Amino acid sequence: MGKLIGNAIVGQSGGPTAAINATLAGVIRGVLENVHGGSIKTLYGMKNGVEGLLKEDIVDLSKFFADSKKITTLENTPAAALGSCRKKLPKKGEDDAVYEKLLWVFKKYDIRYFFYIGGNDSMDTVAKLSEYTKGHDYEMCILGVPKTIDNDLVMTDHTPGFGSASKYIAVTMQEIIRDCAVYKKQAVTIVEIMGRDAGWLTASAALGRVVSGVAPDYVYLPECTFDMQKFFADVRLALEKHPNVVIAVSEGVRFADGTYVGEGTQSGATDVFGHKYLSGTGKALEMAVKDEIGCKVRSVEMNISQRCGSHIASRTDITESVDVGRSAVHAAAEGVTREMMTIVRKSTSPYKYEIGHEDVSKIANQIKEVNEEFINAEGNNVTDECLKYILPLIEGEVAAEYDRGLPVHIIIE
Amino acid sequence: MGKLIGNAIVGQSGGPTAAINATLAGVIRGVLENVHGGSIKTLYGMKNGVEGLLKEDIVDLSKFFADSKKITTLENTPAAALGSCRKKLPKKGEDDAVYEKLLWVFKKYDIRYFFYIGGNDSMDTVAKLSEYTKGHDYEMCILGVPKTIDNDLVMTDHTPGFGSASKYIAVTMQEIIRDCAVYKKQAVTIVEIMGRDAGWLTASAALGRVVSGVAPDYVYLPECTFDMQKFFADVRLALEKHPNVVIAVSEGVRFADGTYVGEGTQSGATDVFGHKYLSGTGKALEMAVKDEIGCKVRSVEMNISQRCGSHIASRTDITESVDVGRSAVHAAAEGVTREMMTIVRKSTSPYKYEIGHEDVSKIANQIKEVNEEFINAEGNNVTDECLKYILPLIEGEVAAEYDRGLPVHIIIE
């Protein structure tokens, strides 16, 4: 492919993270710093991913970010400044009208570079668009830029967004453990953590173990079958050692028959309106422990703050997230297309990485689970090796700008 | 009362906060800096408040904190480093044995100064002990030092611990609002905030309004009667304006008949074990909106991180919390007794305060609600004046020490 000259467009897709805007900032920096050697004229942003693109809901980012201080603020703004979507493109041959419309928009705005920041589903979009554009004479560079707090994309050492979510979880868990330690009365605290299919985030709850020696008693990942009787035995054993037992559990843990713990335990419960009551995994285990053991028990759901807690973002993660965005612009300028940018770990101690790229069609719709050797034999905790793998990714703090006590965010109108 | 010469003891009681250890640090600094003119020899700490004191479970803090760097770390450690308790002392004349035991411990350890850091219930302990010791020839100085995230103590402008919890809530709410803004689909997000009897914390969710203009659509406080039909009308009105509606609600909101919203809505729900299902206020409203309006709805419970989120503590709060502890030692040296330390606001803009003290018997068991003029006419939000009153208390960030990505805490063995 010869060097393409034209405009570029960038979009964000899937669940928000504390670092996805840093990657957007990286793309903007790459374009504005002219790393592409002048081949990219204007950088557009699509609002709400391909959903907005289909409606020509686009903004001129080159103009909006002419003031570079705004780009720094963007790096510290959580969620997706361009808005996001959950739209999946149709399978090849199923509904070509969608692809034709996209191509029409690309041509109308002279868009030759397409950067899409997202996770698994978003890489599916990138792969499908890559496939579609192969058969057309309108040459385009199409690149996926990874982000997901779940760290479950294959072919990259880890994903931008994971480090900040991981840090939020580790920091919050340390504080919860301190909070739980104040009374002498026996109590079990169950902390539910995101990650339905992969346990990387839940594993992060134990990071304190290799830093301060303070960690939850158990860590239950979706990679291991959940056994309620074994769980009760675990809790009883911990209560014999100390009065305040703290447990980290993934929202995605399942029984041997494949049903989710959050679904199975409460299947009989309905609310006053007759709704099936879906309480979540932590709440289900809270009820189970109350019934079986009878001690004081509570559950805490870390909830969406895990993915948008940018005030405690990881410096390493933000730096890498910017880097991966800027590198996508570099790669595009070098003619790379139909790939997803990756992070390649060169060394853990001291931590070193490089940015690479891999065939996006091999990445979409795959899930990278926690390695077997990172999980203990009993299946109720992670190993120190697992924590040492994660630890460099949460290092460093961001110097966010504050206005009267609140972090400053940017909103792209 | 002449100047007492002897030892001092300090304890922590009630719910943990991000700032109660800063107040403990203030007491330690006061004693070690000799602000009392040598009248206090050794500073002891009671483990788990009066509960530990009755068992002589005490530590020598003068020794433990000989290294002043440890005191700084203590200021940034959440929860209660000495442990806490919920013990209430018996009423006068009901069970004198408890008081006799306490007096026996005071005499045994030559304790002449008693500092008790806590909220409403803890001030009850201070008031009762003050009353009891009046009738004895063992002269003692007894002082209450306030802390509670709830900001519901009377006769003090605000309470140490409130500013940090308030900042956590305001910062987290801004991030949640960013997170909620990414999709175009109609959705209601209900955020449940602590404070069963007073709405100060829930009011803090709206602080962004006077800083960045970004705030939840509604704020429901326990000071106002909750009307479900009015609530539905409020939600519908907001959905007409924008697709992402965010609501802050106190865990303590109640219907006109006095029942809690978290209790009333789901009185018929039971889990598979037949337990009455207590989901909390946010969950109850989530179910109600789902049933009545039918759009996407979720609830978020900020939970215990509100009170232990020391990584985002308010600099103002931590400074004041240290100050109030140190000032208690000063006051004690000047012969003040049977009082609670207070914060007196001298000016809001620029923010200025002084430390004072008031008769503890007039403070215990009272609740300071959110002033009527701080609530809007409809009873579904707070006024700008309310937010301007709170704002100075969340200003400034702490320079916590981090080790490999995690804040450093101290544990008193």
C-alpha cells in the first residue's frame, strides 16, 4: 500500500475506562505532532463509535485540541470523551448496506485512516471493516487500538485501562481491609469485582500481599469452578485465624453446572413486583454465609468506579495508553493496516515494554484468561507470580489538575 | 482544677473514617511536642476504645511513635489504627461496676488525661464518664474529640472526617456522571450514599455543580419525606431533557409513614432461604424505576469506601483533624475538661477556622440535620448555598506516600 494522503477518524467503543481518553489523546498527539509526515490532514472524532459515524455525527478534533493543555486534561478524564457504543457490525454478506454507508461517509470526508479504540467487540468491528474494505478500490488504513479494564485481549501482554482499574481495586481493597480491622467481632466482608470471563481484575485485589503483606483471605476467579461447600470451609478456616475475614470474588464465578453464583443462589427470590431478584454474586454469597455460618457478613460491590476511577489512575497505564495511541498513528504512517496495536513486555524487573501490532482478525472474539500457573492449587487464590506480573502496571500516580477540590475533566461538545 | 501531672490515654470509637487517625496523630504530636508543659508523661492508646480499656488492652504510643515519620504515615492511614468499638456505657446508677473498673484502670496506670475520638455515641461515653468522675476524688481531665463522616454533631461547624468523605463522594460522583454519559440510550443511575439521619454526605454528591456545572439531576436527603410518585415524575422530567439521568439518594430516606424506602419497597421479597431481603435504598429505587418507567436502570452503593477512601482525602480535613487533636492536648493543659473540641468557622471565603470547645453533655445524642434553607423548595435537591458551605472542606489533596503503586499505611501492633 502506498502512502495514503487524506483525513483520519478516531472512535471509542465498548465499556468506559479511566485510560481510554489517554489513548485518544495519544492519537491526537500523534496527528498534531505530525508523526505521520503530513499524510494526515484533519483528525475527526466519531461520536458514539460507528453508531455515530453512520449518522455522520463527527467532530473536528484538530480544531478542538489546538490548545495542547486540553490534551493533558483529556488524559486525566475518565470514561469515553467521544461517547461509546455497543454496536456490532453485521456478518459479511448479511447486510452490506451498513458497510456501503460507512464507505460513503469515508469518501465524503476523505477519510483514509480509521482508528478504533476498544476491546473484544470493537476489534470485531475493526476485523470486519478490514475484511470489507479489502474488496474495494478505496484504499484505507484501518487499525484497532486496544483498551479494556478486563485485560482479556489475546496477543498483547496486557491492555491499556487494565493498570488503572487494577490500581483502583488494589488501593480500595487495602482501605477496605483497614476498615474491616477496626472491630473485634467476627465478620466476613465479600467484595465483588468486575470481569465476567477473566479474573485479572479480581486477582488485582491481592496485590497488597507482595507490597505490604496485607491482602484478602481468598480470591475466587471465574477461571475456577465455584464450590459452595468448599467456600464455606474456606471461610470457617479463616475465621479460626482472625475475626475479620475479607474475600475478593469475581462477578463471573460459576458453579460446576455452569450457572452463575449470582444467579443460582437466589433463583427463588422475587421482589414485590414479582421480578426475579438479581442481586449479584457478592450479595448471593453474603446471604449464603449468613445462613450457613451465621456471623456478621456484608458485601461490597466495587461497581463502575473500578473502570472510571481516574483520580487514582496508574501513571504506567496512562503513559502506555497515550503511547499506544500515538504509535498507532506512527504505524499507520508506515503503511500498517488491519492490525491491532499491542504492548510487548520486554522485562518485568525493571519493567520495560515496546509497542507492537498483530493481525486483528486473530484477536477479535478471543478471551485471554488468567494463566493456570497464576492460580493456586486449591483454586481459591492467586500466586505471587501472578501479582508480580501485574504489579508494574499499577505503579506511579498521575498529577491530575484539581479545581477547588475536584479533578478537572474535559467534555468534547 | 489545678494542673494535673500524670499519664494520658487516647481512644477511637464508632465508625471508621479517613481522618480519625489524623486526629490521633494530632493528639500524639501534641503530647510529644510537649505543648502541655510536661504535665503529661506517657501517652497510652486504648485498643478498641473503652472495650479494650476495660481489659487493660493498652499500648504505649509515646514509644511507638518516637519516629515522627510514623506519625505522618498515620495521618494518611484510613480507619481506626487503635481499633474501635460500639460499646455504650451504662446509665448513671445502672451498673457502677463498669465505671469502678475504669477508675481502677486509670489509677493503676496513673492516667489523668482521657481523650476520646468519636461521634455521637462516643460523646455519650465522654459525657457519662465526665459525670461519673465528678463525684470522685481522683481528679481527671476528660475531653471528647469529634470525628464522624456524617457531619451530624451539634455545636461544631462541621466534623473532622466529613471533608474527606465528602470529597470522595464528590470526586466519585463526577466520575460516575462521566461514565454514564458515554451511551445515547436512556438510562437511570441511582447512587446510594451513607448518612441515615442527616443528608450532609448525600448533599456532597452535588458539589460539582458549583465547580464544573456537572452534578446529579436530583439529590434526595433523609431530611425530606420521600414520595414515590413525585420521584417518578422527577425522573420522567429529567429523561425528557437528556438520556442519562443520575440520582443521589441517602440510605436513610423515608416515606411519610416513617418506613425506610429500602425497607418498604421490598417487604414481600425473600431469598431462597426465606430471609427477608434487605437490598438497600438504591436497589429498591432501581426496582421501582424498572417497573414504573421501564428504561435501563442500575444502582450503585458507594458503600464503606466513602469512609475509608484516604487516598483521596481532603487536605483541609486532614489538617483540621490533626489540629483538633493537638488542640485537645493544649486545652487539657489549660485545665479544660468535660468538653468536646469544636471547629468554629470564622469565614467561608477565604476559608478560616478556629478550634474551640463546648460542654460535651450538650452535644451527646443530638443530631444536626441539613439546614432547611440548604434544601430546595421541591425537596429534591440542595441549594448552591449548601454547596458553598461544604466546598472549602474538600479543598486540597494529600501527598500520601506510595510504595510500588499502593499508599503506605501504618498498623499499630
